[in-house]
Amino acid sequence: MLERSAEQERAKLVGLTGTEYDTQWRRWREASEAAQSAITAHAVAAGANRYELEQAVKKAVRHTDEDPAE
């Protein structure tokens, strides 16, 4: 869910400029950092490979018929 939230915030950057872009970029960055932290914590707790876990999460979130940026 955190990765999906980050993707949704990233999609909102399209067409923005100036202050609006900067504000939305910060929202995306915060959402992205939260997702990365959760992935890292889960990988450590599960003894899993962090990179492989991240790729699986991203694939699951992005494996839809629509791109939120479109």
C-alpha cells in the first residue's frame, strides 16, 4: 500500500511547475521514503533479500493495466 501511495503521488507531478511542483515533489519523496523504510524493515525481519523484496513489491504495484502517471 505504501508503494502504491508513492506511485500515486509521483503521478500527480505531471504538468506541475514551480512551487506546485516543488510541493508535490516533497509529497512524493515522503511517500517514497516511507515505502522504502517499510521494505527495509520487512526484509530485515524476514531475513529476505531487500533488493528482491523491493522488486517484487514494485512489480505487484505497477503490474496493472493503467499507469497512474498517464
